[in-house]
Amino acid sequence: MTFWDRRIFLALAVLLVGFHEAGCGDGSPGGGGSEASPLPSRDGGMPDVPDEDEHEDETTMGRLFVASASGGMVKVVDLDEGRVRADALDFGGPARLLAWDKGRHVYGAVASTNRVVVADSGVEIESHGDHHHVHFHPPRLLGARLEGMGLGHVVLYGNPARPESFYLTAFFNGSGEAHILQARSLSASSPNLIRVSTGGPHRGFGIVALGHVFVTRPPSVAGGEVRGITIRSISMPAEVREMSKECINPKSVAANFHGVAFACQEGILCNHRHGSHFHSELEAYPSGMPAVEELKSVHLDGFEYFYGQNERGIVRFDPRDGRREIRQIFMGQVLDFGIDAKAQFLVVLTSDGKVHRRSASSGDPMGEPIMVLSSAWSGDGAKPSIVIAAKRVFVADPRTTKVIEVELERWRRGREFDVGISPASVAVAGVAPNFEEGHDNP
């Protein structure tokens, strides 16, 4: 072999190794598989360079977390396989679970210990621009927690297009403090935890939305009515920037693309941006309508509606100027309700054991109700609940040990998961962002 023959041979060898190491890997040496075997060739000659569009776009339905009605045990279901995992987490007491379905973490509000505990779902999703890689790890409890005096209202809210905007806000009635945790900071060595003092103990509410903290303030007289809501920048939460209109004894808070709404004793108060400030308007309940006990909505550009639960069923609140109204759109004893992430469907679970699907925009029925509970709920014990995620509704019936799956688009019963505990609260985390873009597993 001549000098030039050897130079050409070495150059080809280096080029071949470069081809093998190119592309997006899984963390193992070489960026490809675990063995350094030659890449396949279409023509039997020089190995082919893999095209960028040949990367497999991995997806997952994530994991379902199920909290016990009687203790701190939380069971985990791998939804892709429909398998209840052998390992379980101990949240330290009966927990109300919260999660963003496309986020990594699950939060448990435990009233008996005045704590909010945080768990890592174990679903790791890597985004590589045009495709995703999914890695699974065992779920585990994290050291981060929120604790104080008299845990009250807890809410998780953010804009799905901006994951860094998700904040968990826990209000501690005993101290009148709102403890705020930025969800994304849980991946850092020191989570971003903010405490906002409102000036005194009271049954309060708070939420982070639109770059601001909205939080109630204590009554002017001890034991009096809660009336005021302060608005603060999330970057300077100790400073009150402005006050909203009066809201007597608020019962719930929710946010969406349009603004932040509080369910008050006399109506629904909506705060929405008006230039550099917020404009607040109170819409009184129509004559004879019971007050709303719980408000919900979703953040989706162009979706303005809020939905609320009262003694008669479900109301829809339209906060837009010129169209502002509160209207009863569903009659029945409601156990739980929710809206899917695309704001297509309003789902309502009623005490007769049925789940109903309605249009999220009009409130009109979309299909016949489906029986999901073992029997009608009489009002005794823990209340059945639902969560909507991965194009499905998951129904927890504490009188059994099962969680029922309902396919949201096909509108039919799906799988049953026997979790071995009395399921009272459910949440889903780790759903791949590409799952609802045409992908569908079981």
C-alpha cells in the first residue's frame, strides 16, 4: 500500500466513524445503539447517512396517579401498557392530586398534615425539534414541599405554550399566606418558592396568571367578610400594584386566556388586562341562581368561557364586554366536572353514576351519557372524581378499587384499572406533547 493509499484509507475510516456518531442519541456513547456495528447500506457499499426525518417520533400517554380515600398511598398506572405498577408512593395522608398532564410532576394537597408534597412522575420527555424521545424512570417523592398553618385552596395554572408559566399556589388560611412554587424550577437544585403575606389569617384564595399574583386580603375586622383582592407582579410579589373590585367571601378562582375570575358570594368577578393595568367587572348572578362553589377553565388562545358548579348543576360565564352573562347550562347533582385541553368538550360526572359530554363552547349535549359508577352516589364518604387527559376521562369511584377509562372522542368505555385501594383523587402526568397530534395508543 502506497503512502497515498494509506492516507485515503484513513480518511475514509474517519468519515465512516463520523457518520456512525451523527444524529440524535439516547445518551449512550456514539449517539446510536449500544454496539458499534456498521450502519446498514442500501446498495451494499458505503453506509448511508440517516436522514433527519427518519428519527422515530416517540410518544406516550404518561402515567395515571391515584390517591387513596383513607390513607396516604398513591398508586401509579403506566397508561401505555395499562399496568398498575407494583411500587407506590406515600403522600402522608389522603391527598387531592394536581398535575399538568404534559408536565413531569404531580402535587398532593394533604389537609391532614397541612402540606403540599411533590412527586416526580418518572416520565422524561426529550424534545429534539422534529421528534421526541421518551425515557421512563420509577416515580418518586421529591424533597420539595409547601407547608404552613391551615392548608386551604390549592391551584396549579399556566399557559401550555409556555411551560415556565406554570405555578402551584397554596393558600394557608391560618397564616393568611400564599405559597407559590414555579413548576419548572423543580428541575433545578433550588426550587423557586415565593411566600406572599396578605396581612392576616382568613379563608383565602390565590393564583398566578398573566404574569401576576392575584390573592385575597383579610377582612378589615376579625371574623368579618373577605372582600378585597390584590394584584401583584410575580417579579415583585411583596408589592401591591392595584386592587380589584370588591368580591365578598370568594369561594373559588380560575384563569384562562381572557383573565382571572373569582366566584364571589354575589356574582363572578373577572379581572382582565387593560393596557398596563387590569380592569375588573363583577357580573351578578341572575335572580334566584345559587352561587357558584367552584370555577374551572383552560388556557387556550381565544377561549374565554369559565364554567362553574352550583347547587343546580353547571353554569357558563362569558366575561366578554357586551356579551357578559352567567347562564345555567346543565341541571343535575354534579360530583365533578372538567374541560379538555383543546376546549372541545365539557365533561360532567353526576350522582346517578353517569358521565356526560357537552360542547365546551355551546354547552349542547354531544352523545348519550355513559354509566361509569358502580351505583348512584348517596352522599356518604369520599366523592367520586374525574380527570381529563390523553384524550380520555378517568373516573375514580372510592366505593370500589377501580378507575374507569372513557375514550373522549369515541365516547365509549375503555379499560378498567384495579388499583387495590379506594380511589378518591386522580391526576395524569407525563403525556407526550405529540400524543394528541394524531397518535393514539391502546
